Amino acid sequence: MNEKIKNLIENFKKPKYLIVIGISGIVLVALSSLFSGGKSEKTPYNESFNIEEYRVSLERSILSVVEDITGDKKATVLITLQNGVRYSYADDVKTDTDLTDGEKTKQSRKSSESFHITVKDSSGDEKALVVTENMPEVRGVAIICENGDDEYVKEKIENAVMAALDITSKRVYITGRN
């Protein structure tokens, strides 16, 4: 058994076998990149965020709640957002302190420098390291639905919207359809 393994190892040391193994490895790598479908992995560094999609998603969620409460399949929900997405980046602070002791006086000087920590993505570009991503705040919600003028229905919808979006009643307007 040991002789078979030794013979196999000796055969692989020959240049023609090394070339065949090397070419096979290159072909396998090329084939794997072809069959991956060209899809890139989504990482926090190359993900794009669409605020419009976020707003529409919120509107659909609130519309679903309104439909469940009122039974109105023609209800309308409009949401406005305060600002865009805000990112917090990883920072590093470099601080230098110098103390000088003269004959009769002491002097100190302190300086600090802050900069973002960066990482390289798959294409080699450097980007700041994102620590947190804060979604846009909801500025207001307008809802038009059947029985929206009924105080009981209005209160149920208002409470559901305030709980779902974590906003105050001042930011919610509900009315009935004329």
C-alpha cells in the first residue's frame, strides 16, 4: 500500500502532470465563475437602498391594516418621509499629547484627529465601514377610506398607525371618502 502511494507521489512530481493539474485547476475556476449566474453577493458595502421602495412598502403595510379594520378595498394611504437614510460610520480617533517642562513653566499641547475606518470591496474600491443604517422618519400619514369620518373607526385606524410607525397622532390624518 505504501509503495502505491509513493509511486503516485513520484508521478505527480513530473512536470507534465503538474501542468495538467494546473490547467485543470484554472479550468475549474473559470467554469465556476461562468455557472454562478453573474450574481454578486449582497453585502453592506454594495447594497443600494431605494427610499421610494421603502415608502411604498410602508404604504402597503398600512393599507393592509386599514383594509382589515374597515373592510374597504379601495382605501388610499399616502406616507411622506422626513429625510433620507442616515448612516453611522466606524470612526477612529488619533490623539497626541505633548508636555514641555521649561525652567519655570509647563506647557501642554493636545491634538486629536478623527477619521473613518475604510474597507476594500470586491472591486478594490475603498468605502467607509457602515456601523448602523437609520431608516427615514415618517413625517405624516394621510388615509382616505369608507367610514373614515366615523369616530370609532378613525380611532382604531389612528391607534394602529401610531403603533405600527411609532409616530404621534399629530402626524396621522384620516378622512372618509365623499
